[in-house]
Amino acid sequence: MAEKYDVVARVVSQKGSCGAGHKVGDKWLIAGKTPAGMCFSAFYAVYPTARVLMFGGTLPWEPDPDVTKIACPDAENPVIIELRRVRK
């Protein structure tokens, strides 16, 4: 069985007016359930990639195997979320 890691999601950029009120610096721990306070659309966008990081996978286009960025699906008010694998 693959080792399981936690993933920290942090807003690193926000332009326009986020309907959920997310702002730079907001942070959530993704560790097996939807984080309180993270809007459903943002969670839906980051979840597939967070699962890759949670189970030790890597993204070949990223220079740091523990970090990637995902954009919220709202193109008019983009929120960029950094995902960082937490090594225990």
C-alpha cells in the first residue's frame, strides 16, 4: 500500500471578485475530507491533483515533486491555489 501524505492548499493569487471570498493566504489541509471553508468549485478543481500528491505520485512537468498550482474554474475571477505535499 502506498504511503499517504497530507496536502496543504494555499491561495497564492486572486484577481477580480471571488464569489466565495477566497483571498491570498487562505489555507486548508486536505487530508481525507472536504476542508471547511473551501468552496465546492475550488475543491472540485484541486481534488484530482491533491489525490496524486496524497498517494506519493508526481507531476512530470513540475520541477518540485511536492508542489503544484491549480486554477479555480472561474475564468473571470481566477483564484490560483498552490498544493504542497506535507511529508511526515
